Amino acid sequence: MFGDFNRTQRAKCHAMPLPNFGEVWFFYCSAASIEPDRYVIYNYLENHWSLGDMERTAGIDQGAFEYPMMADTTLVYDHERGTSRTGVTAPFLESGPIEIGDGDQFIDVTGMVPDESTSAGQVLGSTTAKFFVTKHPDEAEVEYGPFTMGNPTDVRLSARQIRMRIDEAVEGAWRVGEPRLDMQPGSRR
């Protein structure tokens, strides 16, 4: 975040609490923007950070309104209302790099057990998984997948470094908890 921050527009930074979700959203201007177009979210209930791109110049939590309201330079939006995303990129989750030890050993992944919620009409398979693998951090990643979620899901790959991405396959409300990877140390090739 600090490497992509327009310090001349720092007065436009703002924060917005969303206590129903245990979150505080911080909006700021990226280096190339004069309006807040990036955000950082801190979830104080789960103690984790998220970040992304979304232009919002102002916002207020629900209270006087049924839903949180946010605005960009021309429109006002109801947030957290429904699951329709017309014209917007579908949501996804992505991990950071996964390594064993100092990355000097290969990881052999043979399967995955997804942790998808099946509440609110969601069925197993509402999301798909992709893996991005490499032998060395400075090499181009190779993509495996998408894998349709099953219980369990067969996955066959080997690498020193792996990233995982979960994409929406069926539009709607979905949740992914803690998927488990069947992996073991491989060789030290």
C-alpha cells in the first residue's frame, strides 16, 4: 500500500467502520489517482487485513439507512445488499505463496478438501480452485486448474512454491472457510 500512495492527496483518505462485519475500511488515493480508488480493510474479529481497488470518496455505516452507503464522484451505492454484480468482476480469494521450510524442498499436492458453506442455497461447487506453482521465486508461474470443488478434489502438482486462488463459479452468496490440502514434502531436486 505505501508504495502506491499519492501523498499529495492524503487529505482525502478516510475510514469507515462496519461493526456488523467487525471491519474498518480505509480508503486512499493510489499514486496515479487524485480521488480515493484503493482500500484496506481490517477485520478486528478475525484479525486479518484485505485490500483492493474501488473508488469511494465517502461512506457511512448503516444506522439511519438500512445498508451501509458509499459514494464515488458521481453515484451513491447501497453496500452489502444482495449479491448482484452486474458489470463487476466476480469476487475471488487468493493466498500468498506457500512453501515448506526455506523453499529448498518440493511440495507434492495430491488433493484438496474444500470448506465451502452450503447455507443460503449454496451448493458444493459454487467455487473453483486454481493453483499457481513455480520451482523458483524468479520464474514465471504455471497455472493448474480450475478444479471443480468436490469432497475430496483430486489435485496433482509438485513445486517449491504454490499460490491458491478460489473463484466464484455460481453467482450468489458463498463462503469458503479453511480448505485443506493433502500435501507432503517431495524431493530436494
